[in-house]
Amino acid sequence: MKQKIIKTALKTLKIEAETIRCLKLGINDDFANAVEFIYKSEGRLIITGIGKSALVAQKIVATLNSTGTPSIFMHAADAIHGDLGMMLPNDVVICISKSGSTPEIQVLLPFLKKLGNTTIAMVSNIESYLAQQSDFVIHTPISKEADPNNLAPTASTTAQMAMGDAIAMSLLALRGFTPNDFAQFHPGGSLGKQLYLKVDDIFIKNEKPAIAPDAIIREVILEITSKRLGATAVVDKKGDLLGMITDGDLRRMLEQETDLRTVLAKDIMTSTPHSIAAHELAVTAMTLMRKHSISQLIITEEKKYIGMIHLHDLIREGLV
């Protein structure tokens, strides 16, 4: 049974991978002309389909909206039962269909043409009614579905999804869409936070452990314990950073035969601790911690010690 499962799964992936490779045949002047028309259009992009193609259309709409191209999904069946009312004169419509001859599409297309909206067919059969009646054609060639019976939409929906991504990324490139633009549309979740959350959004909530270089060990331990960040900065009277002591430094010191009464903060501190500026992205702080296998980072501003950030802060924000 396991061998049958593995064999079927690998065959499915092989067929769909080959379908994706064949899509390059559809990346031509017709594709470029369609994308350029969408880019220059003053209206919205409406994407419609029926059945599984409608589900693909919803995903493509989500990708386009998140990358700077205002888009709306319109189910082909609902369109001819009232949803055509959402159409505006300058809107461009992409109709997604494998065959290009489904009844709903055949009914819908004349109404779109009557309204004067530009239509783009994303279709496998370029001899179909949809392809012949549309202003632009984006070809998604399909030789066969991954279904052994060649019935269930599998390779065809994979091709549609990939071609939708090709359209979205081409428009993104034309618009010069940047990570900052992406962050504007993705403020929620860990993805958004990676793009906009900064160190100074986090560390200001923390205590600011600091000790003088001549402080005795008891004072160091009390400062680390009371501020609950697992470390303390060592600073001079001007507030300039001299070093850092972590609870790990304390443990290593205790492993040695040392008279604790004579040990001062400056004797066990790390004089070149890893630090970061407050304006840096929090994800940069996370990268530094991972690179150096540390749990705390000193926050500095022109050599001045202004705070500390802990790995747990980044975990709470969902960045780890």
C-alpha cells in the first residue's frame, strides 16, 4: 500500500511539474501585452471563474491585492445573477477557464463586452469560445491532468495558479513594489512584523539594567536578578557602555577558585558585547542573536547605553 501511495504521489508531482515547465510557452507577446494593459488601466482588475477555477481566481486576487494591484473576485455564476453590478467602466476582467467553453462563461462574456470592459482569457484551449471572444489571451497549455482518469482539475489548476503568480510578479516589478510597500499591506502576523517592527518598539518596555565598573559581585547579581533580563550593562558615569555581564559570565566565574570579595564588575565583564541600534528592525536583532548564539543584545546610541533586548521579547512578538 505504501509503495502505491508513493508511486501515485510522485507521478502526480511529475505531471504537474511538467505542466509548469510547459507554461513558458504562454509567456509571450500576448502575455506581455495583457500585463501591460492591466498596469496602464485606470480601473480595477476583476477575476472570475467557475468551479475550481473560481477558487484559483480567489487566490490570485489575494496575491494581487497584497502586491499593489487592486483586484476583486467575481464568481461567474453569481455575475449573471446580479454581481455584474460591481463592474465599473474602466475595470479589466480576467476570465479563468480550462476549456473556455463552460456555460456560465459563455453567458457572461457577451454581457462584459456589452458593458465595454476589456476581457483577458486565461485558458488552455486557445480555439475555445472564451479565447476567440476575449481582447487578450493568456495561454495555459495542459496536456493532461494528474488524475488517472484525466478528469479532476489538478495540473490545470496548478498551471492557472502559477500563471496568476507570473502576472502578479510582473505587475509588482512594473510598479517597483518594495518591502516597505509590502509591510504596509501586511501589518499583521509575523510576516508583517519582520518588515516593520523595530528594536525601539520593543526594548522601551524592558528594564534598563546597569552597573558601575567597580561594583562588587553582590551588586551585579542583585541588578541582574531584579531587572530580569539575564544580564546587565556596565557603564561609566557618563552612561557610556563599557561592557556587559550575563548570568553565564557569573556561572563561569563561580567555576573558578576565586575570592568573590575581591572580584569587581570590570573583572568579569565582556568588554565588546554585541549591540544594535534602536532604529534597526527587530528581525535584524533576531538574526544577530542566532548568529552569535546569545540571548541578549545591548541597545546603543552613539556609544551611549540606552537599553537591552532579550530573545524572549522576540519570541513574544512571534518573530522566532
